Amino acid sequence: MFRSLCFTIIGPPDRPILTLSPNLKEGEATRFECSASDAYPGGRLIWYNNDVEIRSAGVNDTNPNGRYNITDSFDFTPRRNDNKHTITCEVRHETLDGPNYPRDSIEIDVKCEYTVSIREPTDEKCNWYIMGAYKPRKM
């Protein structure tokens, strides 16, 4: 007599891949994309801006081998103080234990426009200041 057995094989996803332009312009939206492939079952992606969670999502699409690709994207509008922040995409899945979940990170460079005012000095010494930064800096 034959008996049939049914197995469900659970598999962790591959490392996530984060895609974005590292050179961003202040106030101009850009799309961040992340994907982790070959998971079973599906999972979710967690987004961080300097280790502060900003989003948790993930679309799970079946690929030809019956496993799942976990993907997410969103528009991010950088501010001046986001410059040199690290954007991270982390994958969560039932086969993975924290706190060292697989992740991918990129440091962003936010380009800002500054207004420079040049004033004629009132004494014989010439002092130049950069205005528009957080604090005026003497040059």
C-alpha cells in the first residue's frame, strides 16, 4: 500500500537589494525600491531612515519556481537634514531571527540650494559669511 506525503518547505529570502539614487535634491521626490527574492512563504520589508523605522510593507509575487519575490517602493522627499542619513531596507521572514535581519543600506547625499549674501564690510578687515546654512559660518 502506498501512502502519499505532503511537504511544505519553508525557505528564507535572498538578501534585499535597495535601489535609489544616492544623489538627491532637497524637496524633490525620488522613488526608493527594495526587493528580496526566493522566499517561501512571503515576507515583508522594513524601511529605516538612520535606524528609525519609516515604513513596513511588501508585495509578495509568485515567481516561476513557486517561491515569492518581496518588493516595495515609495516616494521619498528628502529634507536638508536628511543629508548623510542612511536609508535601509530590511527583510523579515518567519525563518529569520532578529536582531540581525538581512538588510541593504545606502547613505544619501541631499543637494541643497543656498542663498549667499555678500555685504561690504564696515571696517578695514574683510569678513565673509556664508548665510543660509544652519548657522552662518565665517570664511
